[in-house]
Amino acid sequence: MTAHDTTAERVIADALVHALARRHEVLDAVVASEDYDAAIEAIADLLDTSVAAAEAVLRLSFDRLTKVSRRRIAAELENLTSQELSFTSAAPDRPARRMMLRPFAADSDRDIFAARTDDMRSAGDGTAAPAGDLSDEIRDAVARVAAEEAAWLVAEVGSTKVGMVFGELCDGEVEVRIWIHPHHRKQGYGTAALRTSRSEMAAYFPAVPLVVRTPAAGI
């Protein structure tokens, strides 16, 4: 098992321990949630943990609430903590925590779109055409958003911009593309952005089918 694997398991075990200690709050969060995905987001926010750990909490069966099971989970966390400390390599980045999507702002978010363009080398409209002038692309995107033909969103974790989500209306469908900054990949942000984007795009384009054309791009 690698240091990264051990850390991931430790995060889940840690979330389970905290969830059991705060089981009444967790249950309230689940009951107040609209659906499965919303419950995961609520738990991740409540426990300040990763999406994967929040889903593990949601899948807990009632038998794990017994005193014996709680002690076993606590012992597992202690064991994983010991294993993690035994690795001499640098600790991996912290796993994904709750992600928020907000509308792209032409001026203040030029930096994240520029990073995306440098990475992908293609236009932001999803046509796979070569990247054009940054200002022209942003201006055209703002016009498409105003015409309700597109939705550009910035993915943030706290105050950090970790990527972008693009939705482009084409032939009666919304083509959804996810891009995560290279510095923030392989931390669960791509999956979190994809999950969160479904409700966001549904709000921008009611009753329009969503199609993820490149689900793995930038994740």
C-alpha cells in the first residue's frame, strides 16, 4: 500500500469516526437533503471531508452505530494513522473537499481561463478549434451566456480556483466539459465538478438533455 492509499483510507476512517460522534447532525443533514448527491455534499460540508469519505458516511449501515463497531472504526483510524506516519516520503496533497461552482466573471476569472487555454490549446466553445485571442473568446462567451446558449462556471474550493465547467447548447443538447487545473488533478475535483455541474446546468437549461462529451478531460 502506498502513502497515498493509506492517506485516502485514513481520511475515510477519520470521517466515519467524526460522523459517528456527530451522528445526530449527520442524520439531520441527510434528512434535509433533496437527493443522494445533495446528501453527500451536505455531509462533506458538515464534516469538512472529501466527497469519497462523505459517500462512505452516507452508506453506513445502522449496525455500525453500536459501541463495538464504533470502537473498531476508531482502532482502524489509529492503525492507519500509524502507517501514514511511517512513510518517509512527502505527504500527498489533501483530498478534495467541498467544491462550489459559480458563474465565470470576464475580468476576475481571466486567469483561470488563460490557464485552461494554455493547457488545452483549444477554443473554449467546445468546437475543438485552435485557441483564439483570449479577450475575443471571453467576449464571445459572455455573449453566448447572455443569449442563454452557454454557461461557463468556475470551480472553487474555498478561495482557490481549481478548474472550470463549460456548458454549450448545441442541437437541442447541452455539451458539458470539465477542466481541472493540472496542479489540482487526481484529488477528486473532476468527479466533484461533474456531480455538482448536473444541478447547475439543469438550472441554466431546464429540461434540456446534458451530454458529457469528454468526461475525463482535465480530471
